[in-house]
Amino acid sequence: MAYKIAILPGDGIGPEIINQAEKLLQCLQQDFGFNMELESAAIGGAGYDAVGHPLPEASLVLCQQADAILLGSVGGPQYESLDRDLRPERGLLGLRASLELFSNLRPAMLYPQLVNASSLKPDIVSGLDIMIVRELTGGIYFGKPRGIRELENGEREGFNTLVYAEHEIERIARSAFDIAMLRNKKLCSVDKANVLEVSELWREVVVQVGNDYPEVELSHLYVDNAAMQLVRAPKQFDVIVTTNMFGDILSDTAAMLTGSIGMLPSASLDRDGKGMYEPIHGSAPDIAGKSIANPLAMLLSVAMMLRYSLGEPELANLIDTAVGNVLNQGFRTADIAEGGNTVSTVEMGDAVVAALRALVK
Ligand code: IPM
Ligand code: MG
């Protein structure tokens, strides 16, 4: 049976990098017996331009019916003045919520070839391999009430609600413990339990779930300290589990440890392992259309899709190897170049496809 894969290019550099992912998938189909059907749909600003909504109904239906979803990126300055509910980010958040993609895996791994691209000293980051597990469908991103209201004195007040129910904490904790079991069995839960009641409950539930995983060494950090530790001594971490907003922030920090946010893929999974896969970087409107964006985070997202949703770990490993080989061969897009020649988005995509083909020869 053919895997049904929904392709959502989105905005900015999204379409350029998604093209490279499609090229890679076609190579898997032609040379590796991978059987798939691809179908594209609009999301984000592209959805708004097409039908006036960042998450068109047809796109949602396509995603519901697909075995997995690949997404480029959403957002752009031309949409910033739109009503909040019509902004591109709403398309992405709506998809996460509608499909209940509560478990967001954001690996931060340093390729040895890129150790000098990191802004931190090589001995601090070399060998770095962290997995951030971010809660993705709850917390302050979705809590109600929310809004901007006028007070009696005419002043306006903005408000959001940070709320987590026990079952939401429990399922993300389980997800993180399961992943820790497959790795180095160390889990650090990040919260702000010294100030927030919701964090107090978070910590309590994580500890409870931990009773089912006696082999995993569980620790806790307050988020401010975690942010500091991530740049001070990042290799102390194996798996980090945290809330939606803390995870948003810490995963960007962790990304930069690896040299470029252009290298990092992500998976957003529901309870059955169905998922959406996207680079963690944004739509980078400043470089869109120039074919200079790094497609590797997108291509590594394809590898994660094969591994986590489609049960094709061998193919996933081949892509990871091909990316490593391309870096060994010296191919660099502008974001990871240290002087020297750079290649375009398309050339980088072609190089990975060639490296993949070379693996079957
Ligand atoms: C991310 C992004 C999104 C988020 C935006 C685009 C809504 O920053 O995936 O990290 O905040 O979750
Ligand atoms: Mg973010």
C-alpha cells in the first residue's frame, strides 16, 4: 500500500525547501521501493491568499486522511496586519490542535563537521545530542480566557491563561519517558514551580509518571536555570520535557548550539504516532525566493517522518547518512559556511539525493 503524505509548503522559504523534500521522496520511490502518494495543500499565508483562511478546510481534511504530513513554514510580514485569527501562525496552531499533535520532538544534534559553526566553543558543544520534548497543544498558547479588554478607566489590558490539566501533563511526560528509555535514560523536566501553581502540578504529575520508569534518572530545573545550563554546559542533558512556551524558547536556544537553526528537524505526534514533520526554523521572509535557504532541516524532517510515523527506520538512517556524507564532501549553504564556497538550496538538495543514490550503488 502507498503511504499518503500531505505536503504543505506554506510561506517564505517553505516552498523552496519542500521542493527538495519532494525530490528526496521521489528518489526513495524510484530507487528504494518506497511507495507513496503525495498531495499538496495550502496553509498559512498561502491559505489566506487562496481561500481567505490560514487553515483551509480542504487542507485540514487532507491532513486528517494522510498517514503523515510534511510542512515547510508559515508567516510573513505582509500578513502581520491581519486579524489575529487570520494570521498564518493560526493555520499551524489550528493544525496542531485539530490533529491533537501534543508531543513535539525537537532534537538538537551537532554534526562534527559543523563544530566551528556554533557560536559556543567546540569543547562545550562537540558531541551534543539533546532531545527536547515540547508539549504542543496546551498551556498558554491555547488557554482560555485570552484577549485584550478595556478596563473601566479606559486603559487596555492583555491577558492569556497558562493552564494544564493532569491528563495533558501525564501524556507528554509518558512520551518523554518513552523517548528517554530509547536514549541515555536521563530526563530533565523544566518548569517554574517556584512561582507558578501550574508548574507545581506539572512537577507532581511528572514525578508520578516517573514511578513507571524506574530506570530513567529524572531531574527538574527551573526554566531560567535551564536556559543558563543550556549555554553553559549543554551536554549534561539527554532528554528535556517542558511546556509549550518554555519549549518554544528553549528549542531555539538549543538549535543555535548546533551552529544553525537551518539544520534542525522536528516531529509533532498524536497518541498513535501519526505526525506532522517540519523544520524548526521559520519562513525567513528576508531570504525567501533567493534559493539560499538551507534545506537540510526539511530533509532531516523527512527522515524523522520515515522513522516515527511510517515505520521505515532503514530509509531514515540512509537519509541521515546521506546528509552526513554531503557535509563531509564540503557542501555548505550560506548559514553554515565558514567562508569558502556556498551552494544554493537546489544544489544542496541535489547533493543529498546524489549521496543517497551512492548508498545503493
Ligand atoms: C515554532 C514556531 C511557532 C510556535 C510559531 C510559528 C507559531 O515558533 O514552531 O516554534 O511558536 O510554536
Ligand atoms: Mg518557535
